[in-house]
Amino acid sequence: MTALAVVSGGLREPSSTRLLADRIDGAVRAELTRSGVSASSSVIELRPLGRPITDAMLTGFAVPELEGAFHALRDADGLIAVTPAFNASFSGLFKSFFDVLPEETLSGMPVLIAATGGTERHSLVLEHALRPMFSYLHAIVSPTGVYAATDDFGSGAGESGLGQRIKIAAVDFARLISSCGPRKRRDVFDEEVNEMTRLLTAAQNRDRTNPVDG
């Protein structure tokens, strides 16, 4: 079973960002099913997590609600990340969530990037903001993202316009997930503890080998 995580950074209810996230999620799961891969998905809505995200930035600690979102991402085989666009960049809430996400959570994870905005003028958010950010986080970003302007949501889910772009992105993302194979999860805390133990053991061994004369 391939586990997908869907992060929706919509700030309003109802949200065109969530609508786009749901359509992409459905298209990706359908494409995986066609290739013989069963898939499930969990949706992480950032709007209800606004206060916990801010608190985590200020204190360095995540409440259980936010930890649950972190665990859903850690256990996923692929991520669909969708944000509203503001001034040709992602929203502050969207960026803040990934700022407080534990280090290396997304390392080696396939990610499909998507964004919504009022006009096509913001479409470069995919290449100028989202792709560099997820590459920095060591994710593997799918070659095809999806941008949807307000007018796109009136054209339906047919084989033209937004529906066609979603289908193309879903095909590319399903292929990326399959080519990456099973994802090796990393636990950075355990890695740091193991490294500290190794250093302490090495220091103790040196002390035994080279005792200091009193």
C-alpha cells in the first residue's frame, strides 16, 4: 500500500486550494491504481493548525495535534503540497509549517507541487518558490506541477484546461513514485543519539588507551 500525504495550505473555507488538492489526490490515486498499485491518502489542513504552528516556531515544541501531522508526513511515500499564491510566492502559513517540520522528514520523498491564485500571473510560484524550497528540504520534486487560477475552476474536470493539466501531473507523479521504490524513513533524533553514543564510546576508548599520568 502506497501512502500519500496531502498538505493543503488554504486559508479560507471553502477553499479553492483544498479543492485543487482533492482533485490532484484523486487523479494520482487513480493513476497508481491503473498501474497496479493500491494507495491511500491522508489530508493535512494547515488552517486549523495555524496556532500550533506559530507556537512551535516560538517554543520549539509541537503539540500532539501538530505532531500527528508530522507523523503522517513521516510515514508517507509521497506528498502532494498545495498552497495559495501571494505575490508570486507561497503563503506564510504554508512556509511556516515546513519550517517547523522535523529535519529530514522529506528527505528522498517524491513531491508533487501545486498552487492556486487569482490570475495566471502567479503561475511562476511553482518554479521560483515551491520547487527550490522542496529541493532544499531534500525532497524529489516531480517534473510537472499544477497551477490553477480562479477562472480554471469554472471549466469542469474534463480533458481540457485544468483537468488535463492535473492528469498529466498525476501520470508523472505516479511514475516518479514507482521509480523511487519503497522509501527509507529517517529518524533524525535516533541518528543524533547514535552519533553521540559513538563519539562518547570513542572518547572513552581513547582515555583507556592513553591514560593521563597523575
